[in-house]
Amino acid sequence: MVLNSLAAAEAAGLNATDYHALNLLDLTGPLTSGELAVRAGLTTGATTRLIDRLERGGHARRVPDPADRRKVMVESAGTPEGLIAAARNA
């Protein structure tokens, strides 16, 4: 299963950690960066860099929390199908 995930991440042009984070966002829906850090097992600093990479690649975006305007949520910008299509076209 791990090898399959690594191959899928490579095919999508992502490292394993970024791919894992996108899977978390797809499974759970939007998360705060702190929630994403806990679920991914990363420090808050590493999570900030991860989100920056995902935003630059167009895979995720930061959006205001509709329930609390002080919070920012991270959501997937696409679908797993979109990642698969991008990997096929690469």
C-alpha cells in the first residue's frame, strides 16, 4: 500500500508528504493548518511550508472560515481525479 501511494505521488509530481496531506484534505474536507499538522504528524512550521507548496502547485488554497473570520481553512483545490489526469499528461 505504501509503495502504491509513493508511485501515485510521484506520478502526480508531488512528494509523499504533500500527497498524504492532499489525501487528508480530500477525506476530511477543509482543515485549519493546525488540524492538518496534527493529522499529518508535522510541526506547524513544516505544515506552513507544505501548504505554501500545495498552493503554488494549484492543489490547495487557503480560505476564510465561514464560522469564524479569524481562522483560515485549507481546502483541496481539485479532486483526486484531477491529480491522476495531471500525472497522465506530465
